[in-house]
Amino acid sequence: MTFLSSSPRRRFGPDELRVAQNLAERVTVAIENAQLYRTLQEQDRRKDEFLATLAHELRNPLAPVRNGVQILRLSGVGEAAGRTLNMMDRQLGHLTHLVDDLMDVARVSSGKVVLRNDRVSLKAVVDAAVETSRQAVEAAGHEFVLRVAAEPLLLSADHTRLVQVLANLLNNAAKYTPQGGRIVLSAQRDGGDAVVTVSDTGVGIPADMLPKVFELFAQVGTSIERSQGGLGIGLTLVKRLVEMHGGTVRAESPGPGRGSTFTVRLPLAAAPADAPALLRAPGGGAANRLDILVVDDNRDAAESMALLLEMRGHRVKAAHDGPEALKLLATYRPQLILLDLGLPGMSGYEVARRIRESAALRGVTLAALTGWGQEEDRRRTKEAGFDHHLTKPADPAELERIVTGVQAGGR
């Protein structure tokens, strides 16, 4: 400003001109950095949106595939076909897990994941993670060793997210350990922290990759271990979720072919408290058949879901858009409606609003079918009048719990 406001008749010396040039260069760099920062922010936002949208779109074709597997299982098959169905179920579960990670890493990166912290038992978290990963560990024929402290260790944490963290580490260990390896999970107290380690006898990690294993899309090596697949997002998700809990995670390995150890350190809850009551799955409902309406514009998904429910003894009708569903409901009185949210024209939310406004349909149970499964999505469907939220591909056990609840006279 001094140079600009000076008299036009003044002549600047070499030193002043050098200062002016230096200042101009600094201002130029600052402007360029600000522009670059905004560009990177926009690119990061678009990446997160792309990952979330990709995950959502992948869920839709998974729904009829999972339904088809369950239909074939219920139909009764021979031993060879049964083994094939089990293999298909495992691979479908793996694909669903990858889709879940895709969506979660996008949500965590953009700050859209909010932890639902409560007083939780570390043992309960470990048990749930082990159960989640049991199929992957057993399918590879690994020896599994579990060592959990006898004393109760309580955390102020989101139970679901911590289970996700430990299950991801166990799945990684199972995947990158050759057939018949050994996996050890240990959970102990260390001062005011809970320390969980997952060790394996797997392919190991080169020293130069140890600082990079938690980076998004990072892959260790390009040979045999790379052939195991994966998107390179599971460990990124682990790190970010652990840090959201105020903890740390680190990776250690003696080198390629010598296994690896992942250590999660989390702060223990400040004061002891009673462990939260465990949710009990509802008991077997009445054997009466239900009238069920399935509404989904994906005809394969709608028809396979309808067939699956019919094989369980229920009376089912299907519709493929909102107006068709409302026309059916003018004379049809189902006890349960499975309603896709992404219908063409009239959305599932609008169909749900009209159903809730109908006196004739008062008391019907509404379950949302959608590819979006985060907490904010569940909150939105609840506010829209839905009783349940099923994320595609719908978990057969969760669907059965909903049906059993309706049979028992509840929602």
C-alpha cells in the first residue's frame, strides 16, 4: 500500500524495489495456496460424495442376490449345492462388508458420523467382533486364540463402531494369513487404558509400508498379499473411528512373511458403572400368516423378497411404484409393508406419509428398504413414520425379527 499511495514523481531505489518484489511474490504464493486449498477441499468433497453414492448404488443389485440365496436354502438342496450356497453367502457377506466400509469411510471423512457413546463393556465388544468375524476365520482354517482380562473393563464408547473396528482387524488378519495360520486377540488393562491387540502369522508388512498402512486406498505389496483383494479402506476406517473415541492404533511387523500386530489403545471410562442390559431378540412369534406388501421399483428385488416371504408361509403382494402401491392399499390391508425409499416419481417418503394419513391403514407396520444405512438416514425414516429401517441387502435375521414382532402383535 505504501508503494501504491506514494507520489507518482517519487523514484524508488533498488532496495525498495526488491522489497516490493518480495512482497508481491509472497502475496502471489498466498493467493495460489488459498486457491489450491479450496480446490483440494472441493475435490475431497466430491470424492466423499462419489464413494457414498457408489456404495448406495451397489446395494440395490445385492438385495435380490441375497434373497435368492435364502430362497435356494429354504427350497432344500443336496450336500454339494449346500456347500455352494454357503460359499455364495460368505462372498456376498464379504461384498456387503466392502460396501459398508465404502460408505462409512466417506461419512467419517466428511464428519457425518456421530458417535452414540454409552457405557459399554470391552468384553461385550470383543465377543460381538469375534462373532462377526468367526466365519472368515473358520473358513481359512486358522487357529484362533482369545485372551480377555477377567476384570470388567468399561468404556465410554459407541458399541457398534468399536465392534466394527475390531471386526475389521480380525477380518484383515484372516484374509492376509495363509491357510491354517494363527490369530490371537488380546484385551487387557494398561493403567487407565484398555489395550486390544490383534496378532497374526500372516504375510507381514514391509518396514517402509508401516507408516502408510492406515492411508486411504493403501495396499501392502503387489504380489501374493495383493491378490487377496480389498479396497485399502478398512484400516483407514479403523484409525479414524479409534481416533474419534480418543484412542490410538498402531501397526507393527518384523517384516514380510513374519506376521503383524495391530494395537488399539482406548481410554477406560472414568468411573465404574453397571454394564448395560443386553437387548434380547424377540422370541418366536405366533404361527399365523401375515399379509405383506413389498414395494420396490427393482423388480428382481421385489419378486425375490416376495418369494422368500411366501416360502415362509406369508401372503405377499408386490408393487413397483408409489401410485401402484397406494392403489393396492385402497382395498388391501397388510399388517406389514416393506417400502423402498428410492421409488421413481413418488418417493417412499411420500408413500409413507399418505399411508400414515389413512385411517384405514392405522396400525400397519412400515419398514423402510434403502441403500442408505447411517444414523442420520435411520433418524429421517423414523421421523417420516417408519417403524423399521432395513439396509439393502436386507439381513435375513433382521427381517425375521421384524416379521416375528408383527406376528406377536407389536411393531
